[in-house]
Amino acid sequence: MAHQVETMAWANQVPWHGLGVEVSDDLTPLQMQEAAGLDWTVSKRPSYTLDAPEWGDDVGLIQAENTFHIVRDSDNRVLSHCGRDYIPVQNKDIFEFFKRFTEAGHMKMETAGSLKDGGEIWGLAKISEDFELAGEDHIKGYLLIHQPHVVGKSMTIKLTPIRVVCNNTLTFALGEKGTASFRMPHVKEFGTDVMEAAEEALGLSAEKMAKFKEAATFLSKKKAKHSNFLDFVGELYQPNTMLTYRHEAKLKADGKLIGDQAPLIEQFNKYPKLVVDALEQQPGAMLASSKGTWWGALNAVTYVEDHLRESHEKGNTLHSSWFGVAANRKSKALDLAIKYAETA
């Protein structure tokens, strides 16, 4: 598997993935950009192909119509192919944009880095909206900025609360119905209208963090029966297994099931079983907010996805946890935990 984290810098607490170099916690966004090795530019360059089926002494080049590549100027690394309408966004533009918020005291950049050999960059900014649940369970508020130099992916900003006791990253969308309220495809300039839309999204962060606090508090006060917790895990990780299990349970209740029904937990594969174990073994499992609650159930999922997912490279775990499959699963887990808690 290709190495995922190319460069990275962080301030204050060591990140859960243990990657990168430590820097001072008073860096400006542009200083953080430089410390993280992101002070490079990209350019959109035309693509060419041979004017004959095979290379030879008399073979020339022809430009491929409507086909371009995004190339890192510092080392000519090709980051992605793209079409004529693709508009690159420079790393500096992103950090310049967030400079106004750090100078106003609304946030502070704590980490930044490059993934997939420059294909994706990110910054994690600390915001002032923190809260605490019962048992001194501290949750800090962050905004995660994701800027890909890859066709088909948009620049996004999303709220990413972090549970301090176990460094779990909890995915919570800035917008409604699981979508980020700011997402910019690379078909327009990073101009005034886009900046205004991004500022609006950032303005929602305090409101959304308050909603996340409300959700977390609700989950921390709702007890989770073990049977319901197993259903939650099954529905999240093995939905087809759950459909079969519930169908068999109904047949059994109606006296139509021939033979014994295997316990649900015995039908789980590796990661659902790890979540079951994490319910009582994860850091913070015995806190008043977590023990026997749906908040503890949610964090069993986030702990497994952040810390126990096997990967040949830690950087791949980071990418998945923030931007990939694990991030989507954690977001779904939050919605599903609330659904179960509402019927508890």
C-alpha cells in the first residue's frame, strides 16, 4: 500500500496517529502551511500523446483535446487528470482565507499536512466551542478543512469534535441530512462569492457544535440495553446479517423456525466484535457519561475506527478516519445511535 501521509505538522497534544513534526502553537496559518511542507503550487497542464501507435525516431506528439493534468510545480508530480473546466485551488489560498479567522481569535490552526503524495491536503483548526459531559468527559471542537488536488473531489469544511479521553474523532456534518454546508467543486475560482459561502459555513460552527453537544448529552443520559447495542452494531456493520437475523427471529416467534437460531454476536465478523469489546474496554468506558449509555456505544464505534482499524500505513487510517469509509461509518453511527436512544 502506498504511503498516505507525505508531510505533516502539529501543535499541542500529540495526534492519535502519532505522525508528523511538532511545532509551536502560535503559528499563523501561513506559517503552519510552511511548517507542514505545503508551501508549493500546482498548475493545470495539457496532456499529450504519440502521433503513432508506437514510439520511434520519427514519432511526434499531439495534444490530447480537453485532457489536462494537475501537476505539482515543485517536483512535477502528476496529482490527477482533469478536464478543461477544472480550476486548481492553491494551498496558499486556503491558508490565507483562514488567516482572517485566526487573527480575529475565532480559531487556531493545530495541524496541517499532505496525504497521498500531495493529492490531498488538510488543516485542523481549533475553535472555542468546547463542552463537558458527566464524569469530566471533555469534548473539544475543531473544524477540518479538506482540499484535494484530485478531480471529482471537492474542497470541504466540516465540524470534527474530538473526545479528549481517547482522542476519538467524531464526525458531525455542518449541514443537514449528512451533507457539509460548504463544499466547493473545482469548477469556479476561489473568489469572493465562494469565500462568502465558506464564511457562512464557518459561522454555523458554533450553532452546530451546540447541536452536537445536545446530541451527545442526550446519548449520555440514555441507557443502552445489551441486546439493543448488539442490534445497533449489527445494523451498522452487517446490515444483511441483521435482516436475516430479524427474519429468523420473527419465524421463531411465530413457531415456524426449524432448528436453533445462532446468537447474533456469533455471526459478527472481526470489527463488530471489536466494537462489542470496546464498549467496556475503550478509554473512558467507565466514565459516568459512557458506562452503559448510547454515548458509550457511539464511542465504541469511533474508538475502533480510529485506533483499531488495521492498515499497512498509519496515514491510511488517518485518511479513512477523516475523509473516507471510516468517517462515513462514524457519521452513520451517530445518526443510528440517536435513533436507538430515542426508543430507549
